Amino acid sequence: MQHPRISPDGRWLTFYCRVHDAAQGVYLLNLQTEQHFRLSTEHDKHPTWSADGKRIYFHHVHAGKRHRFDMFTLSDEQSVIGYFDMTFHGRTHPDWRRVLMDQPGGDAFIYHKHPVEIPQTDLLAFHGRKSPDGDMKLMVRRDEPGSPVFEIEPYWQGEKLKEAKHPCSSFRYTDLVFVAKPKGEKRYHLLLGLDESALATVREVVEGGVVETARGSSRSATALGMN
């Protein structure tokens, strides 16, 4: 059992398993009745709730790395973002529909992971690569299948960050926190958050849909801590 997340109303717990094929997938546990539901039998990982509790986001790994010691294929690892549309009947019985944002196995290389909703928007943030050996970047897209993907280029102390990943947000506020690697560093050792100007620019670019990268030094990150 990995990546447990409690629903906004505190009634449900979602998590995923990846030990072996018989148990892999995303699960839902009712914290009052202790009844559990298996939402998928696929290699779906890192479920995360939407702020209204009506969706559970995840990423689906379909090529390359499967577990720590085995592979799907000898090809490069690829993954796509998806979500479960949730309907709750009273407090005990859910229905769900599994949706993938992109179709796996196509000609295009897709490596999108760790989706999180930016509250009070229709945007999903996540990290990904544009090529198998590319740097890890923050990305954003509208919360709908087939939507275009935009890269976020955050700056810290006037310099563009080399890599960034694992975005995180709250249920209540429009914010985005992530870990980052500055230029010249080998490790992710910065905990940063996008400032209001950065988030406004992200929304403006995605809503305009004109370019696929938000560039410029005004897109800055605020340091939250270091380790």
C-alpha cells in the first residue's frame, strides 16, 4: 500500500498497490465501515483527490519501468495522466468511471506523472519529460482529455531552475509547491512555491492556448525551505 490520501470530507482513503499483478491498482477505503473498493486493476499510481472530492487523479504507467526489479518492455518508461469520476451514494457506496487524458501506446512519447489539481481553476499540474533522457519539468494542462500540455519554467534567485517535480497543492487555496534542482546541482534540495505572479501567468498562457511554454523572469518561485 502506497501514497495514502484522505478525501476532503474525511470519509474516504485512497491508495495504490504495486506489489504484483494480482493486487496492483488504485483502491478506495471507507474510513467508517472499513469496506474497500478496487477502482482499477491497471498499473495506476499516486491517486490524489480533487478539492471537491468528485475526482481522484492518478498516472498510469504503460511502458518501460514497472516495479523496482522488472519492466513492462525494454522500451523507455512512459506514463499518462488519468482520473476516476466518482459518484457517492450516501456515505458508503461509490460508483466510478476511469478516464485517461491521453491514449497510451501511440507514436508520441508521453511521460506525465504525479497530477494535482490547482484549486479554484480547471488546471492540473504534474511533472514530466519531453524525451526519454530529457530534464524533469513542471507541466500544466486543462482538466480534460486531449488538452494541450504546457511547460512551466520557474525562476529562483533570477535563474531558471534546471529541473522540478512533485507538485503539490492544498484543497482550499490557489497555490503550487514543488521540489527543484538548481543549475549546477546534482540533487533536488529546494522546496519552492510559485508566487501569485507566476500562477497568474500560468493561467493566462493556458487560457490563451497560444504558446506551449510560459517563459520569462517574472515567473518566479518563492523558497519555502531547504534540506
